[in-house]
Amino acid sequence: MKLIYETSTKDHKALKLPKCNISYELDSKYLRNEKLELPELSEVEIVRHYTALSKETYSVDDGFYPLGSCTMKYNPKLNEEVASFEGFSDIHPLQDTKTVQGALKVLDLTKKYICTITGMDDASFQPAAGAHGEFTSLMLIKKYHDERKDYKRKKIIIPDSAHGTNPASAAMCGFDVLTIKSDNGIVSKEELKKVLSDEIAGIMLTNPNTLGLYEKDILEITKLVHDAGGLAYYDGANLNAIMGISRPGEMGFDCLHLNLHKTFSTPHGGGGPGSGAICCKSKLSKYLPKPVVLKKDDKYYFEENKESIGKVKDFYGNFGIVVRALTYMLSLGNDGIKKTSENAVLNANYIMNNIKDLYDVAIDEVCMHEFVLDLTRFKKETGFSALDVSKRLIDYGIHPPTMYFPLIVHEALMIEPTETESKNTLDEVIGILRKVHEEAYSNSVDLHKAPMTTKYGRMDEITAARNPILKYGDK
Ligand SMILES: *Cc1c(COP(=O)(O)O)cnc(C)c1O
């Protein structure tokens, strides 16, 4: 496909602006030397360009997108409409707070709601993504120990089933990572006890974990960490299974991040914008990124909290994402939020139970919002891998699941249908998964060649990773 610059033709225009009769003298040092190079296109050329571009990709609006751990749920269009209200989209972060009371109320109200859902006391919307929220939460933990002059706490415990961003965030924050082995997919208390000491800053956990399993010993786990003087951080990217049912605050966690761009329906993929909102218990509240929104005499204002870890992003985070999350929560209500999680769990179990006679499930138990298949036996018997199955699913018009993650399962396929899929879609998907299984075992289709119906077939992923061409004109 051509780039928009290559489609450009001199003097093609989409807009006719009235003649401008205002002149303004700028100091010559601010003026550019060459003319600004912008593509010139007519309206229909622009529309065709972006329509073509949108057809090159696949989204939740196209079809089933079971990318495990990513919670690719449908994003209601109502959220977009509300986020585009002038009072939200046409304001400036440096505007006098008197003129943006409504926007500050959105921040305050969303904070109250996510604190209620998570069982926490305070929150911040500054972090721009999940990993950024992990990093910010760890900064709170670090500050907490430093303020108590407990400087030797330099280690963070992370189970081997964790999302890759967890150890990366801990390392970015200057901690040493202690990995503990899980036992049948969940945290082993015995392994945990072995690494506890007065050098532990805390633990990072996601519950349900990346295998889609609920940590049944969670209360004992957080107690063990607390007794050793550490804090417990909850990776809340997977909150979709437990909203309105179980609260991290009551599981014993001290702080967490949420991916508003997963559980709370704001769009994601393609690089953002996102929101890795963080929540914490009151003992960490004073360290939250600054400024915080407070209310006095019925007026909202920003406060530069003195003991803050500082800023982690410009202004107050990706505000439009917060508006979408609040719209989502208000339109669902208490019961709707609980129902969302119930249906997310039901949908995952429905698919799992209708394919597990053919495919091996990594841990064959009731799952939460997602489950992991282990295609080791499948590969041995057919010669086709989890990658081949994923690519074949593209031919049937569905997005591949997450592959080769979590790392503790070989030939892993991680399926997360979310609550937004109907029973019709789930039945169709089950049919497709069963069909692909039949194709592989009968060898009637060479899955190594899939996808066969798309514009592009197998990509050279190794060259793409080793020698990426990131800029137009590079070879
Ligand atoms: C998605 C995810 C993250 C990271 O979120 P980003 O917004 O991609 O940075 C962290 N942990 C888990 C379990 C996740 O699923």
C-alpha cells in the first residue's frame, strides 16, 4: 500500500479555508527555513487512504479476538461519544481549575469507583500503560521502605508464571528479581518461604494468574510476605474475572495497577493511548504521583503532595481513557460489573469444556477468564505446532490466541474470549478449533503453510525482529 505522502498531488485539497487577513510578525529565529512538507490530498483520497489502511488490520470490531491476558473486549461506542464531548476533549491541562470542575470530578469519581472495585483507598491515573503502572507501584513500595530507613530491602519476588513486564518493571526500579517456581500452576507456599528474608521489598502477583487460575492460598501468601516486612503488589491487568466478586484489597494487597484499556473497555492495540491506573492502601497514599485531585468546599483542586514519588507522566495521564472507563462503569452499574466478570469466566469455561476432549489443557481445572492449552502432545503426534494452529485460525477469520506464554507451558495457546462474545460466536469458534484439529490429524491441510487466504502469508518473523525496518526509506 502507498504511503499518504506517495499519494500526494500538488494542490489537491480537502478543505477550503476563508482567506486569512490576520498577519503576525514572528522573530525569524522561530521560522523554518524550508516549506513544511505536508501531503496534499482531496477529501475522497484521504477517506480512501484511511479506509484502505483500516482494512489491512484486524480489530475487535472485525471479529473474535481471543488474545489471552490482553482482554480484547468490545469497546462500546457510547464511551467514544462521551469522550468526545467538548467539555472533555477541548480543554487544556493548564486551564484554571475553576473552568474544568467537571473534568476533575471525572477523575475523582473514577477514583472512587476503582477503589470500591479493588478494595483500595486511593488512586492515580498518571501511568500511561500497565507496565508503567507496575513501575509506579514499585516506586511507592521503594519509597515506603526508604522512608522507614529500611534500605536493605532490594529484592522483589515474582512467580515464574508472571507476565514478562513484572520482572522488567522491577529491574527498571532497581530491584533484584527472585523468581519462584509455581506448583501445578499456582504459587507454592514452600517455594515462597524459602526466599523470604529481611531483604524482601515485596511480591508481585496476578490473581487469577496468567494460567487463568485463582490463587487459592492468596491470604496466606500475602500474610507470609507481610510478616517478612514486605509489601504485596497486585498486577490487576486480569481483573476481568473478579470484578464485583473478589477484591485485591481484601486479599491482602497494598497496591496494584489496573489496565483501564483492558478490563474497563477502553480501546487498545496499536500502541495506545492506554491507562495503567494505580490504586493503593492509605499507608502509601502520600507517595502517589503528583499532583492529586482534592476537594474542598465543593470545589476540586490540584494538590502538589509533598512526599510524592514525583511525576511519571506529563499532566494527569491519558484523561480521555479515564472518561471512557467511567462511562463504561456508569453504564454497567454495580450488577452489570459483576455480571461482566461472571460472563467472562463462563465464556472461557464454555470454550475450554467443548474442546478439551481434543486439545490438552495445561491445568485441567475450572478456569477464570482464560485458559491455556498445551499442544506438546499435538505437536508430537501431528508435526504441527501451536504457531501453525494460530496461523490456521487466521484463515477462518479469527485472531490467533496468545502463543508461547506463559513460559512455563510449552506449545502454549492462551485463550481469553471475554464476556462480549455471544454463545453463537463461541459455538462457531469451538467448531473452528475442532476443525483445525481434524485437519492436523488427518493431514488434509498443510498447516505449515497457513494462513493461505490472506493478502500476506507467513511473515519472516526472525528478520523482522533481528533487522527491523522502522523508517520509511530505509532498506
Ligand atoms: C497486559 C498486561 C500487562 C502490561 O500492560 P501494558 O499496558 O501492555 O503495559 C501486565 N500484566 C499482565 C498480566 C497483562 O496482561
